[in-house]
Amino acid sequence: MPEPLTVDAREHGLAGDGVTNDQPAFQRLVDALGAAVAADGRPRVLRVPAGRYLMRDRPTVWRSGVSLIGAGRGATCFVLANPGARTTPVPLAWFTTKQHGAGPDDHLADLTFAHFEIDGSGVSTEEYDVLAKGLGLQYVLRGRFSDLYIHDTAATGFGCDFLQDTVVEGVLVTGCGRQDSGEQMGGAGIGIGIGGWGRVERLTVTACTATGNGTNGIFLELQNADWPPPTGIRITACHAEDNRFGISDWGADGLLVTSSTMLGNHEAGFDVSSQGTSGIGGRGGIVTGCVIDGNVRDGIGLGNTPGPYAFRGNRISSNGRYGYWEHNLAGGDDEPTAGIVLEANDIRDNALDGVRVDATMTDTVLVDNRIRGNGRRSAGATEGGGTGVRCAALSLTDDEAAWPPDGHRGKEVSVGGQTALVTWNTTTELALAPVRPGADTAWADGVPADGSAYRLPAAPPLRAGLTVDAAVTRPRMHGNTIGDGQLVKTQTHGMCVTRDGRWTDGRVVDNDLSQNADAPTLFDTPPSGGTWRDNED
């Protein structure tokens, strides 16, 4: 008798009591349903009632056409553990190229994973293993991943690659990448390998939340340098907070990121670079309508890409270093980046420069941006200690201080042999960034004792709206407002070109460079060629 189209896990041997190892019964049931699908071509649904289902010491190999539906987050929970197999990663479900021969001609099709939780806190491997994920599927066709809560995995939480005609929606990932130092592969909340289906991968990631994950909140990574970067991928209405990077494009072509928030991430809110497996940076993307705010270092970090890329209508604010940083990582592609567009963005209240160019660019367009009130890291060097100084897990208070609000943003405070990064400050309190994503303290070696001596360095003297410290050729700059309307101005100049910078054959027309603290412009290397007219200073 063929398997029914829908089966109940409890009726087929799963206990769901949090004590019984349900993995063997789970694997047998998935295999039986997969065999039924292969026999008659009709997809099956495995329904798992409320309970805690222990998946111990072995991952479950998934089968095409088998969907997994729970009773809701917090109701149906799969508990991953490997106490008897410390060298074995235990994702809830896996099907990969290396382990199982997955590929375009041997893929998983017509899957839905929905309405359950994965608790990965019970898995620890002797060495970091990228396969210690919550979900680890490759080559999925017509998939849907919906309403999932994945947390505390040793590596990436949602680590599925090559997703064609697939939607990832309403997935919450938090505290994943526990065993990742932050510098290793994987360790993300949502990490999706791309390129396996060719030039087009039709994938939408929407309404997902990624917080406190070891590397990226959400990232796309081209898996093979010989593959063309794929197009067709969208990230919409997502939230990335307290990750190393918020949302990253490490190899897509034409990634569309819209209506998303990237807050409090430790390196950058949005990142384009060649840090991925293939060493290929993203290109051709569009980021629009996003809030990129309060990241510990940079709002947007972009480099190792040939371009183009467009940023339109975003708020890029209150970040601990630069609002937008153009730079290249050592060892990656360092050819000039062409066709970067910054249009109608609100770039304000960042600690140093609103826009900083440290890598060669050509045919750059800056139009109708409001680059206002940056350079907030304006306070001089200071030190203190003794009565009135108190340290807490994420703050330092000095009752005797009179600091300019946010004047120390992004600085490194030194206290008793430890350091921490300042995210913002009042006149007497420094708020501090967690020592790593997901941590509840800024201090690696414990909270310093009250009264401890502290020291804060001086601010850099130049903090411009736009600073050029590399060669920029054929730029177009029109209709921008680059000034400072604060009562106490902190943005020193509207535009700076350093001794190492070049501004060549530019067309700079109808920009407002007035109301900066020191001067409209500072040109250690004067612009050459092109047009400069009708600018207000």
C-alpha cells in the first residue's frame, strides 16, 4: 500500500519527549516518503505535532518531494545534539554535493519546510565544521522555507545553497556560528551559496531577521570562481542586527536589496567584497529604501568589485566610522570600480567621513545626496578614573565627565588593559559594543572594577562629508547638500582631496558645500580637468 500524501510523525514512531533519540525513526520515515515520491511522483508532507524531537549524533539525509511542517515556532522544536559523535556535525536535514552527489541533475524538488524551531545549542565539534548547520541542503528546486526559528548552531543556521524558484520567508536566525571565530567560512545566520544553476537563480529572501550571528546576518556567496555570478536574487524587508556583517554580497550579479534594516553590526551594515569562497565580489546590485544605522564601524563597505553598484534613497546614519567606505581588501580584485551611484541618500551623523574613498574609482555618480552633520567623533583625548567611574557589561560611566554627546563615537576606550568600542555617548556615559556578535558584554576578561583608570584617544582633525584618498576619474557630482546644520558643527569640510587622492576630469555642478565647521573644501591635491561651477560655498 503506498504511503499517504500526508503523514503524522507521532504515528510513525517519533516520541517528541526531548529524551528519546528520534533521529533513527525520523530518517526511516523520510526515506519511506522519499521512496513513495520516487515511485508515483506525488510529493508528500510530514507533519510533526508539538513536542521536542531529539536528533542525536547523526544528520538526516533528505529526500526529494518530502516537506516538513511543524505546529509552529516554540511548539515543534528539533533539538540537535552530538554527545556521542563529537567529530560529526548534526544538521536537521542535509543533502550536499560532496556527501551525496547533489547537482542540477540530482536535486531536491517541491519542498516546504515551515512552522518549527531548530535548537542547535547541543552540537559542538572538536574543530569548527562548516557543516554543523541547522539546515544544510544544496540544489533545491521549487522550495519554500517559511516561519522557521533557528538558533545557537555551531556554524551557519540556515545554510542552504543553489536555491532555484525558491522563497525564504519569515526565518528568524539568532546566535548562530557559535564556534566560528568570525574569520572562518560560514558561521552566518542565513548563508546561501549561489551559482550552481547557472546565470539565473530565481530566489527571494523576504521578511527574515538575523541577530547576533558570528559572521554575516544574511549573505550570498558565489561558490566557484569559474561560474558566472548569477542574477535574479532579491532580499526584501529583512532585518540584520548585531552580526559581524549585516547583509553581504559576495558574488551575485544584480542583487536587489530593498526596504531592509541593518543596525548595530560590528564591521558593516552592508558589505560587498571578495571575502567569499570564490574570491569574487558582487556587482550590478541595487540597494534602495534601507535604513543602515548605528553599525559599530561602517554603514556600507564596498570593494573588490568591478562595479557597477547603485545605492538610492537610503538612510546611512550614526555609524561608528564612515557612512560609505570604498576600499579593497588585500589579495582581492583591485581594478578600478566603475559605475558606482550614490543617489538621494541621507548620509548623516556618522562618526568620521560621510563618504570615504580609499580605492580607485571611475565614472562615479553622486547626485542629490544629503551628506550632513558627519564627523561626530570630535572630542579630544581624555582620561579619568577613581570616584565616580563605574563599569557595567556594556557601558562606562564617569560622573565627573562633561563629554560632548556622541563626541567619542567609534573610539576605542582603554580600561585596565582591556579595550572596547564606543557606540554612542552622553555627557557622562559611554555605551559600548559587545565584544563579539551575540555577546552580552563588551569585556573579554570581565567587567573592570569601579574606579578603574580609562583613556580615550583624540579625534582625527579632518572629518569631511566627502574625502577622496585615491584616484577618482570622470566623476559626476550634482545637486548634493554637504554641510552641517548642528549648533556645534563637527563635519570639518564639505569635500577633501588628500595628497594621495586624485579628482580628475570631474563634472561638479550645483552642489551646496556651505556650513561646514572649517571650510567648504580642502584640496591637498587640486582637482584637474573637467568642470567646477555653480557650487555654493
